[in-house]
Amino acid sequence: MKAWTLAARPKGLPVDTDFALVEQTLPDLAEGQVRVVNRWLSVDPYMRGRMNDTKSYVPPFQLGEPMQGGAIGEVVESKADGIAVGTMVSHMAGWRDEAVLPAQHVQPLPDIKADPQAFLGQFGMPGMTAYYGLLHVAEAKPGDTVFVSAAAGAVGSTVVQIAKAKGMTVIGSAGGAEKVEWVRQLGADAVIDYKSGTPVAEALGQVAPDGIDVYFDNVGGDHLDAALAHANPGARFAICGMIDVYNDAKPTSLKYLARLIGNRVRIQGFIVSDFKDHEGFYRDMAAMLAEGKLKREETVFEGLDKTPEAFLALFSGGNKGKMLVKL
Amino acid sequence: MKAWTLAARPKGLPVDTDFALVEQTLPDLAEGQVRVVNRWLSVDPYMRGRMNDTKSYVPPFQLGEPMQGGAIGEVVESKADGIAVGTMVSHMAGWRDEAVLPAQHVQPLPDIKADPQAFLGQFGMPGMTAYYGLLHVAEAKPGDTVFVSAAAGAVGSTVVQIAKAKGMTVIGSAGGAEKVEWVRQLGADAVIDYKSGTPVAEALGQVAPDGIDVYFDNVGGDHLDAALAHANPGARFAICGMIDVYNDAKPTSLKYLARLIGNRVRIQGFIVSDFKDHEGFYRDMAAMLAEGKLKREETVFEGLDKTPEAFLALFSGGNKGKMLVKL
């Protein structure tokens, strides 16, 4: 099998030489194991954090070892009870073409009529992040005005659609005319183009004259500051990512932070893996899919070779919807 | 009567000429009114916000009008049922020596054996801010490690003592050896001297090697950043003041903001006036006082003339405990 390893710990934005493709021989199957051939790999912004050697909520990648990440594969050999050859499974042995795994490390895809790769997106980690962040962390309610940054991304585009399906007013932010148009097609009531040159705080004030009740943060920085500037009393912010600082040691500069006092704003960081019970998520999302309320967009790179390139494109806004690698 | 008015809206730190002492004649009492001679005036950092002409949780002071603020006075004339001459009352007609007020705007002091001016401090707004912020907003629990900034101030010194009385480990921050020593005497397990030259984040790391569970913020800026740097998973921050930015339009620069994601930190702004039921507060605090667990310190300026001076001294760390003006 072939796998991408971390060759060097990146400083700032990773470069090609931080990654190395290696060939390894996989062991024969032991009892309780399955052999999986990967069909789809996920690349996600949070992986940047695992490339640093610092304590975090997920352990750092080890130098010279295959990296991990979400993947969808097909079971081609099985010594595990209840997992038949041919089963499509999701698992965390991404960044490689094939893996031998204990059965408890793979999850057969839920019985929802969606393409397999959707389980790396709307029906996978990014979708859960959107769902739990919006509804559980930010406690968004029908009638709320919701602002979501990176609204054309895997998480943000799902936030937009869930919020609309639940009767909220939605303002998205995206970079460039094409993404802005797509977010509008997803149902957003207004979309800010953060590349337009207008400061985000000013642009948000124009489209949200009555303020915002919820902010779903994928970005940090000027978007977070804009949300603080226009937060209504009792606003709730769900902070799931700050792509702005992943590659960068620069501090976040907030002009409007003190407004959180007078407006009783709640800012809550969260990690999707804290939410263990997915029954409500699958039920709600399957219903939205059946009602035609879930659109999906994918940006697909073809071939294992392209995995680092796909990953790096996340940080230059290179994806519309979920960024994927197809093997 | 004499009263301090706002003569000009300050830019940055107020100066003497922003205030003017005026003489006014009070009207005769109407039915339901009382005449109060003030004995003690409160000056508090939040008043700075009311000097700006911006929408906030309390309306701005009007130019040329007497300013408002907490005060304790004695009823010297009464046309109100149930409020006898000689009753000591708390009310918001501060910054002046005398006032005519409707009965519903004055509260007779609760039946707790404390000096009248304590109802501007530990048994008044600053004490409630400490109590509700620590126990309700931050949900601090016995065993938690609590970090509190401005720990020698009216709010902070009460936070320290409530936290110790409830079985928490307490780290305070204060400026200068004398205040540091006083905070230690209040029971703090460790005290950082933020004027020592050591960055707050570094100093906090030294005294809190296992991190903090709660941060009570009176300051903002580098103290908030230090708290983010050392927040334990699930940490709760109660943000009650940011004295750092009251006089200043400079942005807050945070190096450690993104840590709130991995550590699921909750940052909650609050306003003490949202907490309307004070029964538990008075009961708890009276019990602590009776057990000798509440020490009090006051910094007292004498005479109405000194009110602006007392107010301005708040922003240069001129107070130990509650800043008061005695008439």
C-alpha cells in the first residue's frame, strides 16, 4: 500500500516537502480484522493542527508515519464477524490507498440513500459539525438571524441549509462571485463577499441592520470581530474553526470584544466528537435530503498523489463544498 | 443641592474639564416622594461607558445633567408610605449630595449587620457581580481552579473570598506589592503581580501548572489571553468588565484565542442587573460575613468635590477594595 507521511513539521503554511509518499507492505489479516481499499479520502482544515507537535484535542501526527483522516473504503477481505466483503465503511485511516484495521475501527455506512462520499461531508464529520454546532452549541431557534463564515465550505454550506430548513434568516460569507452565488442558491438570505474589499464588519452591518442572534465561526479574525460588532443581546457564537490562525502565529485583533459584556454574548468552542449520539442527526438530515433541502457540492482531486495539493487548497479557498480526493 | 454633571464627552481617559459641579434647587416633595441626603457615593468603572454617546445596556449620561450612580443616603423628609424619616436607603442618584426621588427608586438597606457603605460594595452591585458571575455565569464548583483579574478591586476581592469560602483554588492578579499582599491575606492561593514585568500568560503558567477551570474577567487584554492560554477543557469565563478598553479604542490582541476550540471554552458576557432575585445572595453573603469569611477594604475620598478624582483613580489602579466618596 501507499501512504502519505508527515516528512517534516510545517512552519506556517505547509509546503510539498513536508509530505512524503511511502510504500509499505500490509500484514496478513488477524482475527477480527478487515482489509479496506479506500475509495474516497477527506482533507480537512483541522488536520493542520495535527501537524504541530503540540498538545491538542487530537494527538499530533507522528513524523514518518502515515497520517490519519476520514476515508470511505470497501472491505475486500474480512476476518471480522458481521462485516462482509463488499461492505462500504467509513474510518480514520485516510491519506493512504489501503489499510488493515480492527473491525471496531470501521463503521458500515448508515442506511441513507446518499453517495458514499457524502459520508465524508454532509453525512459525516463536517455535517455533524454544522448540525451540532448550530442547533446544540449555538442553540439556534426558528426566527433567529444566523451569520456563518466560510459559507461555501463543507461545514458552512451545511449550516446554511440546516438553518434555512429550520426557519432561520441566514447571512453567509464567502470569497468571490462564484461562491457567493452558490451560497445564495443554497438559500442564504444575504451573502457577503469577503474578498470585495469592504471590511466584513461594515458589510455585515449593511445586510443585518437588526443584528445577528447566532454566529457560526469557521474563520476567526475579522469575521469574529464583525459578529461581535453586530451581536444582539443574548447572541450565541459557536466556534468550530479559525482557519485564519491555523498556519499563522499572528494574534487575533478584536476591536469589538468588549461588546460581549453589554450584549451578554456567549462564545463557545466545541469539538464535534464530543457529540456521541447521532440518531437525531441522521434522522433530521435524511428527512432534509428526502425533501430536497440539502444540496451538495464537492471539489474533487483525483488520485492519491494529489492529496497534499487538495489539503493545501483548503487554505486558499480552493474548495466549493467538501474537498475530497477520489482514488 | 450640588451635583456633578458631564460637561463634555471624554475622549479616552476623562479629564477634569469633562466634569462640572453645579448647584440646583430641588422641588418640594410631591406625594410618594422622599428627600434623601447622600452619605456615600459609589464610583465604578462601568460609568465610563455611560459617558459615551453610544447605545449600550445603560443609557448614556446626558450632557449638562447630573450623572447617576449608586449611593447610600438618609431619608430626611418623606411623603411616601412605609419609608420613615431616618431610613437609610440605597439608590442610583449618586454624583450629588441630595435628591428628591419617588419611593420606588429607593431601597431601604437589607437587615444585615454591615456598615451602610458596604451596600455599595460587597453587599451591593460589586458583590452581586462577584457572586452571580462566579457561581451562576461561570458555574464555578468546589475543587475548581479560579483565576480572577483585578483581584484587589471591589468585585475581584469579593470573588476571591467567595471562591475560597466555597472550596475553590484561587489565583488572583493585582498590581504592586501592597495589593498582592492584601489579596493573599484574603485567602488567594497564589497572586500574580501584573506590574512585575513578567507577561501575565507566563506568570499564570507558573502558578497554575494544571491550568484553570474558571476565569473571572475584570480586565480583558493580556489577562484574558493568559486565561485562554491556560484554560482547561470545559473552562468557563465570566466577562464582567474590560477596564483595559474602557478609555481606549485600541483593539484587543489575543494570541491564544483559537485554544477555545480544542478546550471547549465558554466565554460569557454578563450584566449583574439581569439577576433579579437577590435572596440567595444576601443569605449566602450574610452567612459568610457572620463566619468571618468576608474581609472588606475601602478606598475613601472625602467630600463631593473629590468625586471625579475618585472616579479617575479607578483607571490607574488607585483603589484597594471598593472606591467610595464619603460626604
